[in-house]
Amino acid sequence: MKKLGVISRCDRPDAITMVKDLQKHLEGKAELLIDPETAKRLNTDGVPVRDMREQGAVGLVSVGGDGTVLRGIQEMEDPLPVLGINIGTIGFLVDVGAHEAFGAVDEIIEGFEIDERSRIDVQINHQYLPPATNEVVIVTASPAKILSYTILINQKKLDELRADGLVLATPTGSTAYAMSAGGPIIDPRVCAIDIVPIAPFKLSARPWVIPDDSTITINLSNHDKDAFVAVDGQYTQKITHSDTVTITRCSTPARFIVIGRNGFYEKVKSKLA
């Protein structure tokens, strides 16, 4: 019997109800390994997401929105393929509506295709943070205060700029914060990193798309201002002018279970029109 991992947005009763319904639907068809927080609300035993692969799970079902998907991926060293069931609003990483959930899990029990997406590694002073599936954001620690950045690509200066923040996004994340900040939409098949200033002070500060085999180094030029590094909106760490942030391509990709045949461009039109 196949095993599937499950993670949910635990503060949403409808997400917990969906997990309970999936348990009933899959009884005798598949075994569910449920993350501890969700399991607690169902009065059952839980399995940490990081341990699901070694316990035999072939995929992870995420019940919630994009944040739940990103949290699940971030908790796995070598991410399992993820199926996102949407309990929320738009959700660019959640392809299955609640009314389609049973049919989708039945389909993946029979077998599924995988769409691999590049992630980016983040280091602060050579100490690794969790990898990012969507983006790394560097923003001021003080509201309404502008930051000064120096950006190097392979040790060559790209720019010095003043802005409210900086987004470094994967192609997957190009339709998230980076797009809202004025960055381009990048096809996930393109091996690139999107660098997008947030509200830059000078008109010449435009987004850059660079090869993802580059090493990006970022330093704060302000000696009196702190900033935060946020990874996929899930993990945050404070930095100062003496810290160095390094961005490189991650060796392990995010993996998504392919449901349906609508391609990337159709998804963009349907979700963002």
C-alpha cells in the first residue's frame, strides 16, 4: 500500500476537515502520514514532514494555500513531490480545488508525473538558511526607512542602490512578490534568478534576470540600519551592515505533482487575469 504525507494549514477548520475526509476516502487504498500539528487536531499520531520520505511516503499532499506548500517543502531536506489542495484564495502553487481533491489523490495513487523547480540557497556569513522555492527578500528592520545595497555577481559589482527592499526570486517565485514589485514573469524552464528592487530611489534601478549558476553577494551599505532576510515568508533572520548574504542555486529542486494538462501560460492567464 502506498504512503502519502499530509500537511495542512492547521488554523483553518476546513483544512482539518479536508484531511479527515481524505483519511476516510483513502482507507484501504493508501496510508497517510500526517504532520504532527494536523495529527494533534485529529487525535492521532503524527510524523514530522522531514521524516516522511524515509518512512516511505511517495508524495506530500498539502491542504491550504501557497504558504502551506512552501512550509512543507522547506521542512524537507530532499523535497518529496507535492500536490497542493487549495483551501483559500488564488494560490499559484495549489492546482487542485477542494471539490477535486478525491479524484486527484486517486489519480496520484496510480502514478504521477513530476515537475521539478529550481530553488536557491541562502547563506549569511557562510551559514546556511533554509532554501527558497519562491524568493529571498531583504527588507529594512525599521518601517519607512530606506536601505542601501551593494550587489555583486560573481564578485563583480552589478549595482549600488537605495530601496525599501530587494527580492531575489526563482522562476517559480517570479509570479509572487517579485511580480508585485515590478519584476518579469519567468517561465519555470528558464534557469535564472530574478533580482527586483522594491521601490528603488533612482529611476535606473531596474529588475535583472541573471543565470542561476551565478553567485550573488549582497551587503548593506548603511552602518546604522538593520535589515531582515526572509525566506519564502517562512523563515526570518536579522542582519547588519557587517553581514554578507550569498545567493546560489540549490542542489535539490522543489518537486510538484502534475495534475491536468494546462501549461504554465494557461495558469498565468487563469490565476492572474
